[in-house]
Amino acid sequence: MDREGKTVSDAAESGEKISFRDVRAEILRRITIGPWGPGTLLPGEVELAQEFGCSRTTINRAMREISDLGLVDRRRKAGTRVRTTPLRAARFEMPIVRAEIERTGASYRYALVQRGVEPAPDWLRAQMNLTPKDRVLHVVCVHYAGGAAFQLEDRWINLAALPQAEAEEFSRTGPNEWLIATVPFSEVEVSFTATGADALVAAHLDHQPGDPVFIVERATWWQGAAITFVRMSYRKGYRMTTRY
Amino acid sequence: MDREGKTVSDAAESGEKISFRDVRAEILRRITIGPWGPGTLLPGEVELAQEFGCSRTTINRAMREISDLGLVDRRRKAGTRVRTTPLRAARFEMPIVRAEIERTGASYRYALVQRGVEPAPDWLRAQMNLTPKDRVLHVVCVHYAGGAAFQLEDRWINLAALPQAEAEEFSRTGPNEWLIATVPFSEVEVSFTATGADALVAAHLDHQPGDPVFIVERATWWQGAAITFVRMSYRKGYRMTTRY
DNA sequence: CAGTGGTCTAGACCACAAC
DNA sequence: TTGTGGTCTAGACCACTGG
């Protein structure tokens, strides 16, 4: 499990150059078990560079990654301080449904449930900052894995921002694949939650109404304009996992 | 919404140095709207450095971040290729419950439900790779936000790896805070899922059995040894969000 | 104002993997 | 074998911000 078995002294002894991985591992060690408990003000980069016998650039890279993990707070002039309440940031990879399904070896199938142009409902206008007159394309579809429903996709596309979507039928492939190939994005908001299956979800995922369903919602913008909002309901037992 | 409004030509015109942010933005643009569609083999770093008029280091940093986003695949000798199925990696920050609750302004309260030493159940042995004789400390507790139950924490601590845990009562503060202050970790596995509330969860979160509950599970190792496994059940309506 | 992190550079060597 | 990314260096200037 320990991917960073080489210690700083190991590296020093063998005469190898110090890697930012070594520095990162050693600093993590000092923060977690070592003398640098929560709240500690760490030495500056120059000082650490001297101690480790490497360039400041290397220290900087190591510290930046530790900072990205949420374990320390870095500010110019103030220095680097160990967080009193670590954040433990984790990275989740969300592949396209089709790829996710095919990766398990199951066959993939797509089915369109509903497609239509509607005025944006209130909750969507609020969510995506739309004006009352904005029209949206509403698409509901299902992704199957090996014959069983895997995910219900409930998508809204802002036609003001993406008028060419109106020409798409989405009868054979889902809007997600089309969007990926067509639309850029500059800002994304993702949410995870759990809800009970409503009638639509229950019908298409073959669940009972009220069954617990894992939900991922994603809103996407491009240069300040709302592009699309999608709500993906996964079948019972679905689990999203990551290691770090 | 566009945090990278300055284009490469802007930067070039004004005579400023090119930042890795500029490069990153421009390359993202070319991947999303520009000529570099899925499957494209990108120019090498040296070539890009010439084009952008910056050092290879700067290109490398930009490309590394884009690679971290999951949009391209980088391999020595093979070069950098735009993924046909983008990954859309997202970063989630999971603060300590206490901090999460207090940040909303609500008051925090902790209550221990149950504490005892048990042999590790089968599913846990499989999950954490324990031997049949390993003893574990099992702690169940609840975290309240403003008087209402917010999260039920169901935790198992490997006493073989962490014998000093047996001396802790966890009557006034939760095991998570103690662990953070005490134990390092080198490897973490996190899962998200949704389930129906069982009797324990229903009782302590004030739900009906079967109510949909958002679940986070985290297993932690240190140098190959399993430290702890925790299952956190959030009250109905909880939502975990991130932007990027 | 001055100290600390943020970033860029030019050059170098290395590791991996495609050919 | 050789091309491409991975990383380190030494030095430099800058940007932010605490005092």
C-alpha cells in the first residue's frame, strides 16, 4: 500500500536526487505522525530546500500538492500552516455512462423516453440563472447495462445558449455523448445526494417508488451562460468509489 | 464565470509573460471548441513551447493539470492524446463533521451510542483485509446540528494496528477527531452510495426505516495495515456539492 | 516595507515505451 | 534505438499581505 517507501534519508544515502515525492512523503509524515501537529507554522521553502538538499522548486511542488489535499494553508508572507481541521479532499472520476458500463464487460443499450421543448420550470430557472422566456429542451432517457436499467438521465438543455440542440433527435444516442462532442464548458457544479425513487424513476429503473436512489446532478456553464443541467439516477446498489 | 478571460494573444500583445493558466485555457479551448477533437494527437511540449513563446516547463504544468482533469492521456514516447471518453474528474472536499456543521452556523453536539470490542465481522475482514483473530473496536455515535441529528457514524478501528484506541472512551468527542489527531494514513478508499435506512439509522436520524439515506464509507490504511473503516449515514436531504 | 509563496526560464538528464 | 514526457536545478522577478 505504501507507494512512497523510500525515505528522505534513503535517497540521501544513495546519492540520488531528492524527488518531490520524497519531500511530499516526508512532510506528510511530519504532519501526520511527526512533530508538525495541527496549527504548526512550517519552515519556509528556502529553509526546507536547504534541509532536504534540493531546489526550492521541488519543495514548492511537494507543498503545493499537500496544499491541494487540504492539509495545509499557504499564504504569501504568512507562510504555510497545518490546518486545524483537515479537509481530506478526494478526487472522483465520472466517466461517460456508456464507458462505465462497457468497462464492466456488460453490453450497453440506450433508450429515449421523452423529448420535448418546454419553458424552463421555476426550479431550473433558479438553478441555472435563466430568464423566464428562455426555452429549454427536456430529454429523458435510460442507459442499460446487460439488459437491466442502469441509469435514468433527466436532462435540460438551454436552447438560448445551444440552439443547434433542437435539431437533435437523441433517438439512438444520448444527449451526453452529443454534448461532449459539441459543447465546451468552463464551469461545472456537481452534487451527490440520495432520494426516494419517484414514479418516473421507479418505472424506468424497475424499482418500487420510494426505493433509495443515488443521484448525481451536474450543471454546466460556458462563459457565464448556462448550457445544461442533468440529473442522473442510478439503480439501487450503485456505488461510486475512489482511492487516493 | 470565465476565470481565464485573458487569451494567449492578449498576453502576447501586452508583452507579459505567458502564464501556465493562459496555456491551460487555450489548450482547453482547442480541445473543447477548437480543432483538437477527441482522439487528436497533440503537438509535443517543445513544439508548443515554441508556439506559445514560453518555456517547456510552463507547457508541462498546463498539460499536467489538463491531464489531471482527465481530458487527455499522456505517455512517454507516445505523446499526448485527447481522450475519446473524457473522465470529468471532480474534487470533493470532505471536512470533519463538526467543522461542516459549525460552518453553517448551527450548534454542534455529539452523542455516543455504543462502544465495544468485537471480533471483526466477515464483511469487515474482507473489506479491510484483516485476519480472523484481529480484534476491532466498534463505535457508533451521532453528530447533531442545531438539535437535529445530522449524521450517524458507524466506525470500526483495527486494534492490532492501533491498540491505544482501546483506552479511549469516545464519550465526549467522536473517534474521527481523535483519529485525526493521532493517526497518519497513507491510503484511503472512499465510496458514495444510497441505501434505505435500517433500524439503527432510522432510530438515530429520526427517520422511517427504508427512508433514502446518503452514505459515505471510508477505509484508511497506513503502510499496508488497515487502520479504520467508517460508514457515515447522512440525514435525508443531505447534499454534497463541488464546483470546478 | 519586507518576507513568503507563486511562477517563469533555460538547460539538463532520465525513464519509459513505441518502433 | 530514439522520441516524448517527467522531473530537477539555480536563479530570477513578481504578487500578495502581515506588521
